[in-house]
Amino acid sequence: MMTSYTDTQQIERYLHRQLSTGERLLFEARMLTNVTLRTNVRAQQRVYDLVRLYHRKQVLQQAEAIHRQLFTDPVHADFQQSIHQLFH
């Protein structure tokens, strides 16, 4: 069964904590009685979790590349020496 556009919007607002207290309670009650809605909410939350994880990995890879460049490239020898002196 396809998710309606309205349900999709409400799922987004629910996951981003943009519903009022009353709207949130009503939506959570609907999830208790509607397996498809509950499944769609969990699936969308999982997508958000995966996107966040992917972004973290990308940032970590960029930081590691910068670190490698700063501490292995002879052009940055003065910087390397300054950092080395700070910690020794």
C-alpha cells in the first residue's frame, strides 16, 4: 500500500519534532492502530539514521585526508615541527 502525501508530510513533521503536542499524540495513536503507518515511520527514521551515518563517514574521511596532508607533505614541515614541539 502506498503512503499518502499527507501521511508522508506528517511522518516528516513527526520525525523532525514539528508537531504540536496534540498533533503528536494523535499521530502516535494512529501509529498504534495502523501497522503500515508505523512501518513507514520506522523506515523513514532508518533512512535518516543512514544518511547521518554516511555524512559522519564522509566528514571523517575528509578530516583524515587533511591530517595525512598536513603531517606527511614536506610543504607543511614548519607546521609539523610546531605541533611536534607543542606535545613534546
